[in-house]
Amino acid sequence: MPNLLSNVKITINEKLYVKDPETSELGRNILKNSIELIEKIGFESFTFKKLGDRIQSNESSIYRYFENKHKLLMYLSSWYWSWMEYRIVFATANLENPIHKLEKAIHIVTENIADDESTPYINEKLLNRIVIEEFTKTMRTKNVDDENKAGYFLVYKRVINRIIAIIEEINPNYAYSKSLASTIVESSLNQQFLKQHLKTITNFSEEDCSSHFFIDLVKKTIQ
């Protein structure tokens, strides 16, 4: 899969950036260091000035790529979900049994993430931590409806829709396929957060993978 992914161009909504950061060395450096800095200090404390100091570039050079830090966070989140979608597509493409497809798709969206070396300027392990802690900040805003209409969450919804399709393939009579699929994705992020920070209310340690729990939950639910 890493070899396949290295040949894939992650496509992001053009409205999220001023200039495509993946087309230049500076842009890729902005992505790499913004991930490292946001993961280290948190999104609230993150500023373009701090990022500029880190990459030894003027703050104005970052604005040539991103209008503001909210758009940058949305870009990084979209990149993450695009990466997830490609992994699901490649992993399930040759599977005929829908149960196996479901297991594979759920495993991908709920597993502990390791860095993919085929994308040197994106540390997926750190990006996963950002999505766990910061992704809700891209949606829980007053502008969510307008941003949704603009297609900012399209790739996130595509990941969920792929799981919906597999659930409906297994049991077309199950009435809550959309709610179940979105619950899997959202709850997997929540379990990751709990096992890192509120460890007494989850059965998982940081090293544990929650995939078996979600697979068991979904299979029992839709039967």
C-alpha cells in the first residue's frame, strides 16, 4: 500500500488554500512544520508568526498559501480524510465478501496510526493526533453550514459514505446505516482521545487498538 499511495495525488478543495502548498518546497515545508507545531502547542496557541519563526520565513509568505489558520486546519483535516479514503479504497478493492470489506474499512478508520514514509512532508501519526484533538473545531463553528455548502467537508463525508454503502450491502433493511457509520468514525476519534487523556473511562490503553471493539459492535448491531 505505501507504494500505491506514493503515486496518488491527494486532492483538496481549492477553496481551502490560496496557493497549493504541495506544488513548492516552501509550501510543503509549511505543511510539515504546521503539523509538528500544532501537535506540540495546540491549535489555540498556534499562529502564523510562530510558524514563520519555525521555518525561518516571513509570516506574509504563509499567507500566500493560506488565508488564515482555520483554513490551514481544514486543509490538514481534509488531507487526512483523503488519505483515509484512499487507504479504504485500496484495501477493499479486491474483496468480494462485504463482511470482510466492513472489517477492513472499520479497521482502517479506528486503528493506531503510524507515519507513512511515502509522504515525507506529512507525518500521519502526528496528523492523526491533531485530528483527534482539533477536528471538531473545523465543524463546530457558526459558519459550518456555509462551509459545508462550499464542499469543505466533502471528503470527510465520503469516508463515512463508503462505510454506509458497505453496511447497506450487508443489510439493506437496517434503518440506521448513516447514523451507525458516522458514529463509528466519530467515536473512534473519541476513544483515541479518552485513552490518551481520560483513561479511567475507557477500556483501552494508549497502545491498544480499538478496531476489534468497533467491528464487534457494528456486526452485532446490523445482524
